[in-house]
Amino acid sequence: MGRAFEYRKAAKMKRWGNMSRVFPKLAKAIEMAAKSGVPDPEMNSALRTAILNAKAENMPKANIDAAIKRASGKDAANFAEVNFEGKGPHGVLIFVETATDNNTRTVANIKMHFNKCGGSLAPTGSLEFMFDRKAIFEFKKTPEMDLEELELELIDAGLEEIEEEEGLVLAYANYTDFGNMNHKFEELGIELIKAELKRIPNNPQEFTQEQQDDMAKLLERLEDDDDVQAIYTNIA
């Protein structure tokens, strides 16, 4: 099994949230995308991508439409993307992405989560090099699709790796090529299931189940935080 699909399955296994936690995060991503341009997915590629990912998580259309409407309202929140880096129990590395309309609150809460669970925040940028930031695109392989030809088509757009298993394909590129790849898929008429930016540990570490149980307490606290959008670790 390839690295891409091992990552994909691991990501699913580590999804602590449920709809009550996931949907608000997806809605915030949609609001931010809508405010970054026009609130029309046909004219806003970032919004199209946010909606695509929300649909992949079975977010109802009513929720999606409500998020777009909020972004267009006069009382719409102004969210800023803020990242945090730290170490948890047993030295696990943790990278946290947040979207906040109150940085003071977010900093205090993230610091509290780490402190209460035997961890500590690290200086900004100190752990960034421990993770590779990748653009990941997921789509179905159709009977007429030739992956070798598709790979050649995508290389100029920034493709680094492509893998297929059980009818699903994952294409990897550097995060800076996210827009180029997204545009190329649209040009080729390939319907994506998901299009995301992820941070993948470049040196994943093995931990015992007992150690992972200790880490889970911190990860669950972070996942429950309304400002947290994504969490990455170096757990193998």
C-alpha cells in the first residue's frame, strides 16, 4: 500500500470529531473563502473548494448556503488564520491551524490546552520544517481514465505523486501548486471528491498505545476548540 493511502487511512482513524464539531469548522472555512472574493462559487475558486470539501463530509446544502450568507452579512466575522506549534506528552510534535476573530482568546485557550495536558507551546516556526505541506486531491478513477497519461498532463501543473487503490486516486503536489492543480483538474473535466492542504510529518515516530492514550487527551481538547481548524502530529 502506498504512502498516500496509508496517510489517508491514518487520517480517517484519527478523526475524533463528529458532525457537531466538523460542520462548524467547515462552515468557517466557507465563510472565509466567501469573504476572500465574491460569494459565488462559479467565480470564486477558493469557495468552490471549501464547498467541495464540505460536501465530502456530507454537510447539508442548507448549512453551506447559510455560511455563504453569513459571510455576505454586515455583521460577518473577520477571521484570521493563526498557527501554533508545540510538544505534547512523550515529545509528540503538534501543529495546530486556527481561524480566529479574537487572537487574544485563541492564544490563551491553545496555551491552556497544552499546559493542562503536559505539553508546551514552541516558538512560531520552530516545528514548521518537521512537516511537509502538500496539496492533496482525491477523485474516482473512471474506466476510460489512463493514469499514466493523466500523470503526464498533471506534471506541468506541479504533480509530485499519484496513487490509485480500489478505484480512488490521490494526487500530491506542493502546497504552492494548489491553484495550478485545481485549475488543471477543472480543465480536464475531472470531478474531485476533495481538494485539501495538509501537513504530513517528514519523520513520523512510533509511540506505544499507552503513550498515544496520553496524547489523545490533548488532541481531543484541541479538536473541541471552536477556533481550531486542523491538527497535525508526527505520530506514525
